Amino acid sequence: MGGQNLTSLDDALEHLLSGAQVIDRTETLPLERTLGRILAEDIRVPADVPPADNSAVDGYAVRMADTASGAPLPVSARVAAGQAPGTLEPGTAVRIFTGSEIPAGADAVVMQERTEPRDGGIAIMAAVEEGQNIRRQGQDLRSGAIALSAGTPIRPQEMGLLGSMGIGSVEVLQPLRVAVFSTGDELVDPGQPLQAGQIYNTNRYTLTGLLQAVGCDIVRCETLRDNRENTRSALLGAAAEADLIITSGGVSVGEEDHVRVVLEESGELSLWRLAIKPGKPLAFGFLDGTPVLGLPGNPAAVLVTFLVAGLPYIRHCQGNRRYHVLGEYLPAAFSVDKPSVRREFLRARKQANGDLIEIAAYPNQSSGVLSSACWGDGLAVVPEDTTLAAGDRVLYYAFSELLG
């Protein structure tokens, strides 16, 4: 077979991402419903955060100059969080709590643990520095600055930051609408009895799970029988309502592989056959302007090609500007003796070997063995034309990182 007419993964990703169109539909959601969504607008800080100087600890607000003599200071007031701070009387201290605003005239806060009760007031048992234990106004965010930019995925910390600015709702991009098709006369839905020659539809559930995990809306989920005109009709129908069509199977060279042919006859086929393993028979094109990503039919190949080729494309279409996968290099607990013209993605996981963390690969890397991905926690990458000895460093991507 060799490497003829195979597109490298790097070239394929460049092709996919250069043409990825960000969806432009937006909606405004209350803050509590924004987890996992993508900001559609820059968020500017409406007012300083915090809005005033406040205490970082429970203790006493003082003037540093009043502490120089070491004499006890009477406590002239008490300021709880949420109360107006008032003004510090010269030569006194104000009892203060974490989050309380600093009284006018105070320039330091002494931690409670650094004081002792003395003569109806407090004695300060440590040196005092100007500004200590004071969180300054605007220390976190300054009014008018961009706190979060469009394209930022909203995590719990972004929700908290928005809340800290008093923002109760934000404009976000609507989810990507995806139609999912499995192909093959042999496919049967789980829960039904199998007849001779039939298998259960694995890919439907792998793909719907992956798409749900990355925040897509699934607008269709169907099984296509091995009939070209039915395949054409279903795909064209989905093109009218979906932002992206994803198929599994039907993109290789067999007589019953109709998806690729439909793309060639009724649309555009711009990418076919990748130099990766598993997952060589991957196709990409358009029907009526809607992108179609045709994944292989073998279950492990579906998972791998979705993660390494489909997901970066989806993240771009979602407008996610933060999606970057770095991976890590760790020693391999396996070897690869024969180089391949294709980049290999081995289902793998971390394991401890004494004080060493290394990467173990599942023994059976067949593209039909999905249990390898349940055993594993990620993918180990063996580059093209490369052998690997145990102990060599190998690039490892955790599934959790790939999914973002």
C-alpha cells in the first residue's frame, strides 16, 4: 500500500482549519447557564474589582506611624464586612475582618495573630509595613479593561470572574448543530437481538458522547443503509439543518462505501485518506455548503480520528480561541520495531514504575478494538518512519486534554 496518495495529519489539519467557519448565531444567557459556552463578545470591566481597598485578613487597621512606639493602641471601632468603614481616629486601631473596607486614614492591617490584648486595647507583636494585608482597589480588575475576550470558553472560574464584576448575563455563541450518521446494513441498535452477519452500532454512541462532551447540539442521529440514493437524500436533508455532518463508515473504496461517492457526485470532496493509524480512510468535503466529515468505520479509528482531526475543526467552528493541545513527553514502557509511513496513535495510559511515570500501550492496537480506549487514558504518538525502544520518550495526549 505504501504512503502514496496519503495526506499527512499536519497538512490535513491546515486544510481543515483554514476553511473552518465560526458560527455567528448568538444568544444571551443568565450567568448560571453559561458553563461550557463560548463568549461572543469582549467583556469590559464595568467598575474596579475590588471596588475599594479591603482587608486580606482578620485583624486591626492601623496607621503605621502610630505603631512606632510599641505602645498599646485602644480599639476605637469595629468594621465588619459589608459595613461602611468610617475614619480611623489617630492613635487608635479599628477591629476589622477579611473583606472589610479599610477605614480612611489607615495604611496597614495587622493580622490578629500578631496582636495581644493589653490595657483595654491591643499590643502589636510584630513590625508593621505600610500597605501590609491590604487588597487594593482594582487589584484584580481595572475599570474599562478587557477582562475576558470573545472566543473564551466559560469555565467555573470565568463564571466567578463575571460574577465578581456584577455581570448577570452574557452573550454567547449558540452550540454547533451536528448531524450524525452511521452507515452499514449490518448495524443493529443495542437492545435488539442480533441476526447472522449483524453487529451492534458502536460508533453512534461513541460519537454522540464525544459531541455532547464538547458542547454540540445533535440535530440528527440516524443509521444509513448501504444504498447510494438513500445516502444522498439523507445527507442533503441534513445539510439543510446542520452546521456539520459527521458520518462513520462509507468512505473507503468498497462497492458499498457510498458517502465518499456522494460527496464527489453531489458536492465537493477536498480531503481523503490520511497518513495516520488507525484512521486512514477519512474524508472531508461539502454538500450544499455544509461541511461533511467522513470518519472510518472501525470503532477505535472513529475515536482517534475524531480526537486528532475532527475535534480541532469543531473547536474552530465553535469560535474557541483557547483550544491548544500540548501533550507531554514521558518514557515509553513499550517498543515499536517496524517504522510506518503513517503516524500511529496508540491507545495508552500512564503507569508507575517505582518513582518513574511511564506510558504503557495496550497490547492489541487493532482499529476494531474499542476496549483498548477504555483501558487507556490517552494516546501515545509514534511519528512517521520512526521506531521506538522501551525507555525512549514518547509524546502522550491524555483524553481529558484532547477533549479540552
